[in-house]
Amino acid sequence: MHNIPLGFLPVKRLYEKGGGCYTEKNMCSKGYGMKEKRAALRTKRLRITAMTDAELAQKIASETDEHLRSAYAEMLALSQAEPAERLFATAWRIERRDTGETIGDLCFKGKPNECGEVEIGYGVAPVFQGQGYASEAVQAALNWAFSDNRVYFVLADAEPGNAASKRVLEKLKFSPAGERNGLSLYEKEKAPTSYLSIGLCLGIALGMCFGISFQSTSTGLCIGMGFGLCFGSALDASDKKKRAELKKRREQRNAADVDANA
């Protein structure tokens, strides 16, 4: 079974287009006998692990399909060109946690751009389709990507007639965003932040500590709540400003693209 690296091949060659907790741990890379830090996402049923350069090189060497080999080679080149951004370049292997079976791949198409965007693709082998694995894996990948403060939009595309892929994107609340190169384009925006409530809770906790120390709980709570509200409001305002700036950049870019194609 081929593990399809998405976003680097024509959609007709993919099983399906279109991954939640981010952890790092020491894992032994099969076939290389060495321990290294590995990035992994875990869901209820799946384990999604970022492939190392060695694993990508092994896939390139063993892959007989020219398009797949080219896709893995591009991923490897991107990973090696910018090691600090390799998680946005490499393929992520999707495995069932109960059996250890590899059921597909997912990948991003590079690091976040100046508009706060990344693009995702994924592939699930036909025998495992229709069981919710694609949605589960992509949701975990979305959670991870949005944890990066540079990422505000995740894009994905699908062939107009690929109903299964569209259902996955619609289930995950992606919105239609027009067409690109004959493909249906979708996007999902990061949810607005809510630091105000977090700041308030933090302020209350700090205020209680302050009040107990100085034997004035009410004064401590007032100070703490004031600090928390100011702190949370400032963070929310900063996020709102950044989001607005990124949307403006996207609008300008899209307008320039329209003019260029006119």
C-alpha cells in the first residue's frame, strides 16, 4: 500500500485530500538504530508521527512510483533547507494506535506565509476510508498548526467531483474559498482568542495570594481582577489587530492575483 504524501501530487492520484495534542518524545527510528526527538500527535484512535529525514530518504529509495518519489524528494529538500520549519515540510505518518497499521499520510506545504496561511493535504488508503480516520487526523493537525502563533488560516483543496474529500472538509468547518487551478479551494480560520477569561482567572489567583499575604483578601481580589482584565484584554486586542492585518494582506494579494490574470 502506498502512503500518499498529500499536497504534492495531482488530486486524482490521491486517496483523499484535504491532524490532537502535540508531544515530543524519544523514539527509536526503525532501521537506523538511533534515538532522536520525534514530534507526534495523538488522538483517540490514531498516532500521527513526523517522518525523519532518514525515513523520507528511505521512502525515496524504495518508492517505484515516479510521482510519489518526486513528492517525497520535495519534502526532504524542504526539510533540509529549513530544519527549524521541517514539521511544516515533512510527511506525517498516520497509524492506528490499536494495531500499529499505517493507514495514510498527511503533510503541510511549507511554513506559514506572510498572510498567516499554511496548506494541508492528507491521504487515507481506500480500505480505511469511511471510518472517520481522515477527519480525526486532520483535526489533530489543525489543532497543532493553530497552536503556532503565526498560523491564522489553513487551506485545503479538492477536485470538484471528490465528494468524500469535501465531506471531510465540511465536517471540520472549512468554508468554500473559490477555485484554484481547477480545484475547489477551502479554508478554515483560527477561532478568536479568549484571553480575557484566562487573564481574569489568573488575576483572581494572584489577588488571593496577595490578599492572604497582606491579610486583606478583598483588596487583593480587586487588584488581581483589575490586573487580569487588563492583561487579558491587551492580549485579545493584540490578536484582533494581527488578524485584521493578515486579512488585509490576503485581500491585497487576492486583488493583485485577479489583476495579474485579467
